[in-house]
Amino acid sequence: MAYELPNPLGSKSAGGTFAGYRVDRQGNAVNLTPVDEALNFQQMRGRRTPVDPSYMVGRNNPVYPGVSVFTTMDIGTDTYLALVQQERPSGDTVLKLVSGYMTEMHMQNPLAAVKEELSEEILPWAPDGKVIRIAIGDEITGEPFAGKIQSHGYILQAIQTPVYMPEGLLSPVTVEGNALENNPQIFFWLPENNAQLVYAYHFDGNALRDMGVSLHHSEDRFNPITKMLDAVPHPYGIYLAGLDNNKLTSEIYTMQEGKLVGISHDEFLLSEAFAPIENGFVDRRSIPLQEYRKMHNRWI
């Protein structure tokens, strides 16, 4: 790597308010209505504790939403799912989707949170040290860290697709009766009292390969000294998991200077998004990759 990634890439306020939402469900249709007072981040995290399905649905018990993005990419004739690594407070390290918390401000338009997560977490870095930005439709998702890194002239176009979504998700989803842009689906994560809105986008990665791009990742970490969120870079931190007949394989790569480099993954854990979804509910925190691969009909 001829350039050095700034560390941190940038910093932002750890502020913002969060609200809990009542869940009403009719068949597979879900409506979310705010029922909780505005909370700061620490208060919201304190309320994300294990619950059972009867707590979540049809009662005024607050559930706390987030967003996840199934991000796939064609390289050559193959298709890959982009994952990032996360160390959890339990001590486990999982491969997870691009995802994030949902502030109260974003709940009327969760797509804004999706754009923010894509622009900050997936960093296609060209050989000249400039980052390639991502666009959904005619709009760039964002240009974070512009004070430390320059934007490349090439734009990576995201195409919305439902192809690589896990089965068991619920839809349609509304907030206070209003439809959401790009029609996300949803699942409920019982160990975290979480309602996760799920989107899916696809990229053509062949241009990135041909340009000699490296796929880096950044994650937010709370800085106890500054009380800010620092964007910490992870060189080659996007993991590309192979797909075969729309199922994950055991082949996982990083992209380094346009080349796919295989990595060892005997003990990899996948996040809750890959665990079985039963009637819209997930009751596990993770699932081993090898266990996942033994499951049938996991992907639509």
C-alpha cells in the first residue's frame, strides 16, 4: 500500500437522540410508532436487552430500530457479499453486514442512515490515494472525511436489488403509517430488543478490480477523552464472501490493489443477520459459518 490511511479518518459528535417504537403487525406487514421519550446513545444502549416475541408485538413496549445493508458485488463472473468485522462486548468477533443505529431524526427516512453507513464503512481506495464515492440513483451517498482524503472522479453506482436477501424477513414496513423509500424489509433481534430494517444494493466491482482499487473499512469508536466518535480505518477490512446459487460459500477474500486475496477463516462467526429467521424473529447473536453452510433454503 503506497499511501498511509489517516487515523482517525475523522471525528463526529456522539450526540443525536433515539426513540423506542411500538410494533404492530398484521400478517407480514409491520408498522412502527414512537412510544418512548428521546434518549441519548448510552440510555438507548442500556435498554437493548433480551426480550421475547410477546414483548415486542402489539404492546406499548419500546423496540429500538437499526439498519442493515446486504451489499453484493460482481467481480469477473462471480458474485460476492461484502462483510465487515466487528469485535463485540461479549468478546466474540463476527462478520456482519454494513449496519448502524437509527437516530430519531432518521426514522422518517431510514434511507438517509443507509447512505451514511455505506459512505463511511465501505472505502474503495484508488492507487492515487483518493476514495471512490458511492451513489444511489443520481445522488452520492456522502463524502465523509473530506478534510483528510480526496474524492476520486469515478463514482461507484449502487443498484437496488432484492436478490440476495435472507428468507423470513417481513414487509411492507411503515412508520406511523407512512411507506418508506426503497421499501426495506425487517426482522426483530430478540437478544437486543432491536428492529432491524434491511436494504439490499448491488455493485459492479469489475471497474474497481481493473483500476487496482483496495477495499478498506472504517468503524466508529467512542473516544473517552474527546467524547467524540473517531472513524478508525481498517486496511483491506471489507471481506468478500463468495456466493454460489445465492448461498454463502467458504471462500472469503479481501481486495488488495485490485486482486482478490484469500483469507483463513476456520473459526469465523457470522452475525445475527445470517441466523435462522423464524416468523420475523431472530433469537441468536451469531452463527458459525460452517453451521450456516449446512442450512438449506437459507437464501431466496
